[in-house]
Amino acid sequence: MNRLFLNLLWFLVNQFIHLKFPQVKHISSSELAHWLNEDTDRPILLDVRTAAEYQVSHLAEAQLASGRVEDWRDRSDLQQRPIVLYCSVGYRSARLAAKLQKMGFDRVWNLEGSIFAWANQDYPVYQLNERVYQVHPYNSQWGKLLHSDLRYKLSED
């Protein structure tokens, strides 16, 4: 895909997410990478993709988290902890971030561009504790936002 077109597509996706969820705070891949290298107040990383997506790869120390708001009602223990949510491109994680904010979670960020942007920028992804070089593309259309060498081959392709 033409780099200019790809950059435009990313711009449009990010703008849509910002407009759809204006109350959600966003953090860039480089800001998150810097934060994760600090020793204090490290964020909890929550992956809101499906289990199948998570199993292909995820950010180091990320936990698979339910996108269902009902599963968060009894998690007041996390309300004051910094939380960074991510999915494939940022829509599902921004949606959950907005819901968590309404429930009183104040320190919640959405990873801008989510795991696709993270991996596209050469930050590491893992399967269990081993670094891997593939990411689940969600589907063949959304996967076009992921560098082709990083796309995990789906059976639908």
C-alpha cells in the first residue's frame, strides 16, 4: 500500500476515534515505551482484543481484559492505578476507556493506534514471554494498517 495513502488512512482512523470518544486520553507508542522503562507508577496494560488475537502476540506484561463493562464493576481496586488499554487500532480500547471513565476510573489512557502502531514502530510484541514478529490483523481489511511482514496469516486470506 502506498505510504502516503497509509498515513492518510491512519490519520482518518485516529481522528474518528478522537471524535467518537472525545473524553478519552490517548498516549503514543513512544510515550508508553518511555513510561514502561520507568521504575515507579508503571501502568497496567490491558489488551481488549479477543483471546485469539491476544494469543498471536501482545505487549509485554499485558493482561487479556474483557471489554464488557459488567466485568469491571467490582474492580474498584484498580480505579486509582494507571491503566493503558489497547486493541488493534484503538477503537475497542477507546470505547472501554470511555466506559471506565464513567465508572470512576480516572487514570485511563488509550494507546493511540494500539498494537498495530506499536508493532509498526518496531516496539516488541510477545507470545507468552518470547518476542515474536507477527500481530493478529483482526481481519484482512483492518490488517492493511499493519506492515505486511507483521501480519499473521488468517485462514480467511
